[in-house]
Amino acid sequence: MKKRDYNLDLIKFIAIIATISIHVLSAGSRADLFSKTWIFFVFAGSLFRFCVPVFCMCAGYLLYTKEKIDFKSIYKKIFKFFVYFILAELMYRMISCYYVKFVFNDAVSFEAIKKDILEGNFKDHLYYIFIIIFIYAFAPVCNKFVKNEKGELKYLLGLWIFVSLTLVFIINLFNIKILSIFKLYNLSGAYNYVFFALLGAYINKYKDKFLDKNFFYYFLGFFISYLLIVYFTILRSVGKFNSYIWDNPNILILGLSFTLFAMCMKIKIKNNFIKKFLEVLSKNIFGIYIFHVIFTDYINIFKLEYINFDAWGKIFIIIIEIGLVFILSFALTFILKTIYDKFKKIFLKIGI
């Protein structure tokens, strides 16, 4: 049996806390531009932009380096993720209907819901499910490529980093019209995240090379990437908040994600309780991601966001809300998973 990589579990833990933090902090986008609350929002929000790329790197780290890819299991996984998406979207639609009817005392318009669905609108954070589906869809090809490559992966990743994450980013950032033709090389949607998954596979394959590097250099890279994200986010926010740097994969987001991943890989985890906690948590990460918006929506709807509190109370409220959302999401996922596993055992026993 392959030895469990607890460092990967640690990375997932940090990534899910970052995801929750982004949603708890999001209310700050409504604060007055350049107010203390808005400045805090930009500095705090910029720190956590690594979450989705890091999740993708974790997926590629394991999936694209497997000894064998079973096509049947890939198809099953993709089908499962589609089912999870439908169930999650249905759940959030029902919760939304409840709020409309019983909190806002308004009539539920099923015609409006139907139109919304037909236009392809769904709960924002569920886009991650389609990223994972895409990563799995490319698994047979990427896995074979990673296993057989002799330096080509490094070249491919370098090309992606230079053209899609750096060149296109610089052209958009500084509006360099003369080079705008190079925008053609911008990878849209989930394609960028497949490359993040390939980067995770590359780190796994050449792990020793990355572990040999000094921790301080990774920390310095993380800190510089973070400061530049803050700087350019503030610079581009003229008249209104501009989240371009946050929302689009670019060289700075890569810097933040890669250095965090590398730093976590270098940490030695020896405590058995921490190992057990990280293992249990890792097995429930997907559920926590799906369910945590139930609780962040509640915070927003009932005006419990940190922007409604004064001074240092804001920081206290943020810490409390991140902690509570994490604990409640974890508990809900763990309970539902336990119930599901018990029913599954019963059905297997009676041959259903």
C-alpha cells in the first residue's frame, strides 16, 4: 500500500480555509473604495487567491502520476461529479426559495428559476466541479504523458507559464495594444487548471528537486507574489473595485500557489493526532467545499458580515465566522458521509 502523503492533506486543509476566507471576506468589495475596510479587504483577500489552483495541483499530484489509469473508473468519477453538481444546484435552489418566501416574504417565481437555469446560471462556487471534471477527462492523456516524458513536461509548463500566465497577463494589465494579438494565446476556463494539475504532477515526479530548495526562498517568492497582487489590485481599482488580478490565472497567482505548495511539502508532520485529523479532513474536503456556502450565505442574508462591525471587532468577527463556517461544513459533511456509508453497507448486504 502506498504511504499516505500528509503534506498533501495539509495543503488541502489550508486551501479549504482559504476558500472559506474568500467568501467570508467578500462583503468588503461593497465597502467604499480606499476606505480602511476596503484596504483591509484587499490585503486580506489577496492572501488567499491560491485556493483553486492549489486544489488542482493536489488533484494532478495524485491523479496524473498514478501507475495505471482505469478508463471505467474515470467515466464513473466524471458521472459522479455531474450528479454531485445537479444535487448541489438543486439544494441551493431550494434554500434560495426558502429565503425568498420566508425571509424576504416574496413570491417564488418558478418561471424565473426555469429561465435562470436555461441561461446556464448556477451557484458560483460550483464551477469548481466542472474544473475537476475537466481534470479527470484529461487524466488518461496527461497520466501517460507524465509517465513517459523525458523533459518535455518542463518545456510545456514553461511555455504555458510564459505565454498564457505571463505574456497575456502583462498585455491585459498594461493594455499594450501593439501586442494585443498575443491575447489569442490566453487559455480560457478549465484549460488553465489542467496545466495547474500538470504542475502538481511535475512536483510529485521531481519531488526531491523541490525539497532540496531552501524554505526561505519559497517564503520570499510567496511574499513578493502576495505584495504584487495587492499592489496591482489597488492600482487597477479606479472608480470601482477591479478584481481582474484575483479572478484570472496569471503569473502572480501561480507564484502564490506554487510557493505555498512547495513550503507545505517541506513541513515535517510527526504528530499522530495531526496526521489523523488531516486524513479525516482530506476525505471530507469536497463536501466542505460544496456545503460551506450555505453558511456564508446565511451570514450575508442576515447582515452578519464583518463590514457591519466597528474597528477591531471586524477582525474578531472574521476569525469567528471562518472558524464556524469550517466547523459546521465539516460536521455536516462528516454526518452525511457517515449516513451514506451506513446505507451503502446495508444495501450491499441485501444485494441491492
